[in-house]
Amino acid sequence: MAIGSIFGIRIVVNATWIFIFALVAWTFGNPSGPLRMDRLTTGERVALGAFASLLFFASVLAHELAHSLVARKRGIPVRSITLFIFGGVSAIEGEPETAPAEAWIAAVGPLTSLIIGLICIGISTPLGRNVPAGEIAFYLGAVNVLLAIFNILPAYPLDGGRVLHAVVWRVKRDRDAATRISVGVGRLFAWGLIGLGVAQTLATGFGGGLWTTFIGWYLLQAGNMEQSRVTIAHALEGHLARELAAPSDVRVPANASIAEAVRYLLTHHVRTVPVFVGDAFAGVVSLDEAAHVAPDERERAYVTSIMRRPDKVPTARAVASAADVAREMAVEHGDAVTLLDDAGEFSGLFTRESAMRWIANAAGSAGSAGLIAPRSREPKEHVP
């Protein structure tokens, strides 16, 4: 859910963030929480808990804004910032051109959290912890300091892992090797957290180390996804989007029923296809749209009743970089991008399935040292 924008950067709140917001509010609002002051009523505790949660929200947002603003200063566009259960993530559209740029973009987030934490602790000192403002300032400061320490751990893809990536990149002058090393270190940290969580659970009973285990699992999955992203980016390097488009004969006519479209999709092992009226592109339909129609209604309804119109589907030039189009689709969590020729006419449909099929075919023809295997290469840019 988008809640606005700051400095032209869209701010999005994931539904999972509501859990963290409620947890922080409850922690401060319940009688056994930090605000142990008899003179406070239940209503005052709840209000102060919600206020503390909003301040925590603002501090996490400041952390991500720091990443985003430094990235923009380095010439890298930033689409949005999303807050979710584990904190936040900035949708930075592109990669830093140099190792120092990557290091600064990564390090500025924890540095911002540390500064916020120290300021809050400094504010709490003269106020004293026997008043609500002082107690909230102290705990907010402590949480931000801990957030800075956690994020600077060299566990890819945490900020510290990205700093490690930048250091290895500069030392070895090989970006791919830096990715492999930093992801490997990140996996060690992730498994360490999982092991610690299991040990805590065994020592304290069920649930004692659940959160630690969950964080370790998240870091492990995030590291694997980052490795996959890098290898896919390498596979697409130097290729045009039109090379990865679905075959031009994979389409459904606008007068097809939804049931016919579903059968076509399943027969051709695809999830998304273009819809045509004669030779004119009319829209895009997927199994996801069809799933919202009751099975007994699919024979009676036309596919045009559920398809996405052309203006609802992202577009890109057919001669655009395949890697850029794939990145755009991933950022938008989409399933298809319409490719246009120089005249602005439909040229093809770039889908997740068509891209992965192309990569699989490339891997099969290239062998173990082929296009999608991580490989070492001389960096095209100068690493100072």
C-alpha cells in the first residue's frame, strides 16, 4: 500500500509491517512494558505506544531514505521504499558503477541509524527515564543502535554484506568473485543464526529462539535470491528484450472464452499470453485473472472480460536491454512487459516464463561454463 512520497520516492507499506507496528505499540502500551509508571492510564499507555511505534517507523524510513538519496546522488534512480516485517528495502534501479559507490550507498543506512540512536539516547539523558518522553527516547535510541549493529554485520544482503562485497570487489577487481564470496559469508552467518535459534529453543523451550531462527532463514533465502539475480543478470548481459519474448504464435483470440484461454495456457505451459483481435494487440491475460472466475462461468464469458488492457501492462522497447526489462518486471512484481517496435506497435510479450525458458535453453547449449553459470570476467568499468 502506497502512503505517499518523499523527495519523489514512493513510500510503500507492506501488510507485514502492520505486525511490527502493533508489536512496538503493544510493547510500550502494556503495563509490564518499558513505561512502568503507575500514574499513566491505559489510554495514555496505548497512545504513547502508538506514538513510539510511529517514531520507530520514521527511524526505519530515515535509514532507507539515506540509502536512496545517496544512490540518486550517484546517478542511480530509486523507484520506491517498501517497509515490511524485517525493516525496509529501497528499490534501487541499477548497480553502482564502482566499489566505493556501492560501499557508501550501503554504509550510509547503518550510519544514519547509529546517529539517530545516539541522538535519542542523548535526549533521554537530561529528560530522565522516569518520564514517558525520556523512556521512549532511550528505548528508541537503543533499538536504532542495535539496528545499526545488526545491519553492519557482513551477512549478504545486509548492508554490511554489501560493504564486504564492495571491499572484495575493489581488492580483487572482480565483481562476480565479490558476489560469490559475500554471498558465501552471508550463508555462514545465516546458518549461524539458525543454529543459535535452535539452541535457544532447546534451552528455553518452544518459541525461545523462533525469531532468531526466522531471521537466519530470511537471510539465507535473501542471499540465495541475490545470487540468482546476479547469475540471471549475467545470462541476459548483452542481449535484447526481443530475444527473450514469447513466440509470436503464442496468443489467444479475443473471441475465445475464458475456459478456452485456460486450456490454451495449460496446453502451452505458460501463465500469461497476449490477446489479439485479428492482427491487433488487445491486451494480456493470465491464469491469475482466470482463477477469479468461477469454473461454471468460464465457458460463457469471453477472455476480453478479464484481460488487462494495453495501458495496464508495462511497456518497453523491443531493443531495450533484456536485463533492464527483467529488473523492471521484478521491481513491479509483474508477470509481463509489452515490447514495442520503433513505430510504437506491439512487437512481442516479455514474460517470466519466456525469460526463464530462454535462460534454460542458453544454459543447456552453453554447458556448465555457459551463460547462466557465475563466471569471472574483467570488469568493464574502472575500479579506482
